[in-house]
Amino acid sequence: MSRDGTRPNRGIVAAGVHVPQFRLEDEELSDAWGHSQASGVDSKAVAGADEDAVTMGIAAAERALADADLAPEDVSFLGLATTTPPLAEEELAPRVVRALGVPSSTATRTATASPASAAQVLEDALAAEGPALAVAADAPEGDPADADHAFGAAGVALLIDDEPVVEITDVAHHSDEYPGIRFRQRGSEDVETLDITTYQRTAMRDSMTAVLEALDTDLESVAAAAIHQPDGGIPYRITGDVPLEAEVVHRGVVADRIGDAGAAGVPLGLVAALENEDVGAEDVTVAAFFGGGGGATALQLEGALDGDRTAVIEDGEPISYATYVRERGYVVEGEVAGGGAHVSLPSWRRSLDQRYRLAAGRCPECGAYAFPPEGACPACHELVDFERVEMPRTGTVVAVTVIGQGGAPPEFVPQQDRDGAFGVAIVELDDGEGSVELPVQLTDCDPDAVEVGDTVTATVRRIYDQEGIPRYGVKFTPAE
Amino acid sequence: MPDAYLIGAGQSPFGSFPEETYRSLFETAYERALDGVPGDFDADRIDEAYLGTLGVGGRQIGLSAPAVTEHVGLHGIPTTRVENACSASGYAFRDAVMAVKSGMADVVLAGGYEIMTDTSSDHTKWWLGVSGETEWERMAGTTFAGVYAQMASAYLQEYEVDPTALSRVAVKNHSNGAQNPNAQLGFECSLEDAETAPMVADPLNLYHCCPTTDGASAAIVASEEVAKQFYDEPIRVAGVGAASGRVGLFQREEFVGIPASRTAAERAYEQAGIDFENVTDQIDFAEVHDCFAIAELLAYEDLGFCGRGEASRLLEEGYTDPDGELPVNTSGGLKSKGHPIGATGTGQINELFEQLTGHGHVQIEDAQRGLAHNVGGSGGGVTVAVLEKEVDA
């Protein structure tokens, strides 16, 4: 073990992946612009109008916990890495903590400076004690004419613990000053590059070479490599000075199918590499992160993951370029006209346990369930203190409608402009001992296809923004 | 307990009136209510007023009721603003009746007013969609069209009803409203028009939704002694029932009916000596709260006009047409006459007054006893009033 400050025998015990449902094919992009700037990107994943780094991170983390069969209460650290935080300043990890039901004593980290932020939260997770979640989720934005071409989206969560399936056996760093390669100006949502071709390719290649060679392994024997991947071609180009075969690099490339997923790119490539059928329990895999300004981090790992979490990369619903620019919000004003219904932020916060965890109340007098769990019992009408009951996250539609253009409350107009008509259902959740009903919005589906009696599953999404603050809560999507 | 009587009622035209204010519209309704009292009635006899409003577009949330009573010259009388969303003036009427029956007042003014059409459509949706369980229903992305559409989805599925029933409500109510000069949408519509209108919230389309409306209405409630000074056959308030329900649809035990409607009806019927099972034999006509077409179907069942799931059959058979067994919404209803939130309840009372005094625009033959049913939100508050002409007085 050559790692400093981390305990040996620690690494990945489980992983979760979230790739948004929409896909934009290279052909659509090329037809729209006459060319594509996204080298080696055949298609890319597109975040829906109600998705962002927080929701994609939550979705991935939920799957990582399910993968490990670990209760949220047992998580001791949670780090969230993204280059597209919904707010430029404000801790985001606590939102993920609340949404997952992770204890408030959990240490958190929000890292947002560059795609290499994912390496920072991974290192923090390695240094932590007990089960630690390293989450990376991103959906970069940029000038639709060029920078945007390669930008995709994904969320990945790696659960780090002792006695891992995949041990992280070494970490190496390299730092030098290389500005202007990938940056976002203060106050801007657009990721930019100065596009000084030779300069930036040299910077990335030299950084990759230095940091990979610093690892305690013979690179020629490495089975797979997940390399910084702002498009589908760069991982191969910037490893030209190290003895990594194209096939080895290929196992860790996902940008060809989901685009540049920012901070989530290398972690997702790593999960794909570790799941690759040619990577076995004895094999060594490397991951190399490049931060836009010139910082680089490399991990060395030993082992492989069972399963096929990254199969979702191949799924997805193709969309037109027009739909793409709507979903991404490039052509929609975000301002709420006419003023939204004012649900104060403190009252919203008070209801987070319901909106995230579907917490209902059981009446201590008669046993009936109440949602939200406040006021008098809906059955015996006694004013009681309800016992908290977390309801199942899958339920049944008991009433449903579709809100078409013009029918949405003003605070939902920007979302409707982006994503079109949406379904609103009343969903019954039944845990076998009682049931509650709640009104919810439907997402990731054709709302006209949802009928009374259908089974639907909860997913945390961005509900709306008010007074500059995004608000999150459950929506429901038809069960597989 | 002494009885209360309706001695006069009136309403302003319902519609979109950029030149009017809530005060000026109320002035029209008030003057028409005074004119409705036969003989020489002195407005100084009004002891008190209860006026319903949701809030006049949010511009006058406080003290709008004294603003209108002072405006019409009822200087100094105690005035109470009543807010129970769309049932505001149904409750205001009930308050007026209680004031008279208690003996504290001899003559009480009930009424309502609203200005809804002079703001942007987004602003309108902002203040109209907040009378449900805002933190949950609204934050799921619905306004009331969405919530009633959810009821419709559950109802159509539960009883396997053809959605054409929704359009039949529109056709009937527009046919009635076309004869009412005070109606906002006073034109007829064909079944085809109603079937092919743009969808608002599936399965409710534009013709299944009432409009937003400017308007005011007023009713004068008085003691028996006062009523008999003006009438040989005075109109007695035989019953005023009211009930509350969970404000959020999702919080209720059923979606295919409005429980508070049924409870309010049972209370009103008991006071009026009406047997719930045979209500259709004991009333001659009704004004029901058809803010959305599904609401009229639910009302037939909640008020006991038919059994569960049978409302569409009543419509198909013409049972609730003006020449049917039990005419419903001869005024045009909220659908055609309009729905100026706070003014709707006493607007319905005005239709009852016109019918019982023989001045209906679509006059029911030999109208002796009528019912008004006024719903707040999706059923959080409901009033049912039964008025009857005392022929033996």
C-alpha cells in the first residue's frame, strides 16, 4: 500500500448508475448544425427538464444502496461531485442526505470545481470510516453551436467500504497550471474551452502520463482504463505516451454513447470497465481524472464487479434536436410569470420527510394512516401524535389527468414549455397494514398512456424553482 | 326558532367587464335585489350584511365587504366578509339566514362579488389554484381543472360511463344560458362542439370547464313579519345545510362523489322535511355547482337525484332539462352563466328567487320549491339551500 492517509483493504463494495432516458443521436445533431463538434460521440444521454445533478445523484445513490443491500442509516460519509450544481454557491450534499434518508450525523462534501471533483469525493470516501458514498452526477451546458455538442448526462454512485469487491490499491496526483482548457466563468452556466488544440491536448496527455506513471503498477499489465473523456476520441489520444492498448482504454469509454458527462464520465467509465467480461477478480484497472485547470488524479484498483449496471447506457428514447433544446432549457425562459403559488421555503422544508421518504403517520388510537401526518386522524378524527411510517415507493394510480399546454399553474409553465404536457395522478401506497393517497406528478413517461390501476414507482425530481431556490420531491414513473 | 324568508334577490350581468369594479358590479346586484322586493322597501331596514368573496384577484384581501356596503350607502351597518372559496356566498346566505332566525336581525343582506378577468392568465391561475391543499395538490402541478379531471377519471372508470356525459352537461346548460341575458357565455353549443373542444385536463376539455367571470349577486333575507308585509306567498328558507370536507381530494375516502355535498344535503333536507330517498318528488328544480361538467354528474348523485353511477342516464333521458322531471341549472349554471367565485352562491339564490316569483328566463311551470347547491374548491365546503313558496300563507 502506497496510499497516504487511507486505510488498506478499502474500495468499492457496490455501485449505482443513472442514465437519463433521452438520447440524442449524432445524426440529429449533425443535421441541425451541418456538422458535429463531438468527436467520437455516436449518441448522448440527455437530462430531462426535471433532472439535474442532485436528482441524478440521488437516483444513482439509491441504486448503489440497493446494490449493497445497505440501509441509508448506515452511511457514514456522502460526497457529491458535479460541475453543474443547481446553485453556484450552497451545499448540495445535504439535499442528497435528506432525500436518501442518510443520518444527519453523516459527513458530507460538495465538490464542484472540475470533472476531477469526482476523484476528490472518492478520496474522501476512502479516508472515511465505514460505508461511504461517492456520488458524481453531471449534465454540462454550453454554447449550443459548439461546446454543447458533446455534452451528455449521467449519475454514478460508488459505495466505498472495507473488505471491498474492488480494492483501491493506490492513488496518485499531478498538478500543473493549464488554464483555458475547460472552464466556466463566474455567473455563467456555459462550460467553455479556448480550443487551442495542440496546447490542450499536450496538457491533458502530459498530465495523464505523469499521474498514471506515478501509480504503483505496471501499466502494460492493466486490464482496463477509465480515462478523462470529454468526447469519444480524447481518451485514446491522451494516453498515447503510456503503454495502454486501445482495447484497454476502450473498456473504460462511455462518452461514445452518453457524451461528456462531466464529473460522472470517468466514474461511469470505471463501472463499465469493472463490469467488462474480460476484467476479472485478479485484474488491475486504472482510472484517471483531469481537472480543467491542470490537476490530475489517478486510481489503481484490483478486482471486478458482477452485474450489468451500465446496460442502461444502451437503452434510451431517441429524441429530435428540437426536443433536445427544449428539454435542456436552451430555448425556454425560466422566469415564473404572474407569480407562483407561494408555499414558503420553511413550509416546504417541513414537508421534506413526506416529499423524499414518503413518511406517513399511523394513528396510535385507531391504526389508520394519514398523509401528510398532521392534524387529526382522518379515520377517528382524534388529534393525535402520529407514529412515523415510511410507505413503500411503489403504488397504484387511483385517479389521473394530463395537464396540457395552458393548464399548468404558472410555477410549472417553464417545465411544461420544456417537457410538454404532464400527468398528475393520485397514487395509493399500501404497506399491507394501511394505505395513504397522495397527489403526484408523473415523469419519464407518455402521460396519456397512464391509466387508473397502473403501478408506478417514486423517483426524486426537481419540482420547481421559487425565489431562486430549486425544490425537490418525489414524482412517479410507470413501473418497469 | 323563527323562520327566515327571501324577499328580494338580484345579480349583475356575469361576464368580462374591464370598465367595472367589484364595487360597481355589487351596486348593480344590490339595486336589482332591492327592485326585486315588491312594493316600497326601504334599504335602511337592512340591519347587517354577509358578503362572500375569494379576494378580488388578490388586490383587496382585507375589508372588501365594508368597502362595498359603504359604497352602496349602507353606512355603518355591521358587515362580514365570508371566504369559503367558491362557496363563499352560499355560506354568506346561510349566515344571513342564521342572523334572522336568531332574532338578532330583521333584514340581512347576503351577497358576493368577484373580479377575475382583468389580470394575465398566469396571475389568474396563481390566485385561483390555491384553494385546494396547496402544498400538495398545487405542487403536483394541478389547478382545479386538474383536480376535477382526476375525479372524472376515477368516476368514468368506476361506473364505466361514456365521457359523452360530460358534453351533455355543457349542451344542456348552454341551451339554458342562451336565454339568460345575465349569462357570460349565453350561446348554445352542439354536442359536436362540446365533444371536439381542446383538451384542458384529460378527460375535461374546454366545454367541460366554466369560465372566469366578473360579477356580483345579492339576496335580502328577512323575518316572517317583514316578509309578510311584501308577499301573500312569501318564499321561506325551508333549509340551509352546510358541511366541510377534507380540502385535498387525495385526503378523502372517495373520489367519485363529494362527501360534504351529501352531508350538507341531508342537513338541509332534514330541516325542510324532505326524504333523501324521494327528493326528486319533493323539489321542482335545482341549481347545482357545475364548475366542471363532472361536478354536475357528481351533484345529481350526492344530492340524491339518482343512485351512484346513474347521473349520465338522467342527462340522456332529459330528466334535468327544463321540461324534464327535475330541471337543473335553468340559469345556465356556472358553465354558461359564469362563475364569479364569491358571487356564485347568491347568484344561484337569485335564480331560485326568479323561478319562485315566476320571472325565470327559462321558467319552470308551477315552481314551488327549489334547491341551490354551492361547492367550495373540490369539496372542502358545501352549502345546500331549499327555498319554498308558502302557498297557504
